[in-house]
Amino acid sequence: MRKFGTLLLWTLLFTVLPMVAKAEDGSSSGDSWGYAIGAGLAVGLAGLGCGIGQGLTAGNTTAGIARNPGAAGAMFTNFILGMVLIESISIYGLVIAFMLQGKI
């Protein structure tokens, strides 16, 4: 529970900090802070999900090859295909972030 509280505190800090910096800038347009947070969340959550997915895929493929070394060729092909599909999700997050960044 303590780690969750620390994570929540850091998330809140990094969410509020850009708004404070924009307030000190003196600009009167307060409409674009939601786009900035959305862009950051798009990249961050896509990266987090892809990292977890790649870790699980690599670990399970390595365990499968260790159990049955004869099937390494077929497993490696599926492993590479899975990694490519997982990476496409992070690229979608980056594209969404660029689209939101263009609205700022």
C-alpha cells in the first residue's frame, strides 16, 4: 500500500507541475493543459503496457525453448511476430500523443 501511495504522489506531482509552470508563464489560455496530460498518458501507458507484454512474451518463450529445444525455430518465429505486434501498440500511443500535441 505504501508503494501505491508513493506512486500516486509522484503521478500527482508530475501532473500538476506542468500546470504550475504554465501559470507562471502568464499565458491566459488554460484550454490546452488537458491535451498535454493526454499526450503524456498516451505515451506512458502505451509504453508501460508494451513493456509488460514484451517481458511476459520473452520470458515465456525462453521457458518454452528451455523445455523443448527442438521447437526453438517455430517459437522464435512466433516470438518475433509477437514482439512486432506489441511494438505497434506503442507506436499507436506515440501517434496519438503527436496528434494531441499538435492541438496545443
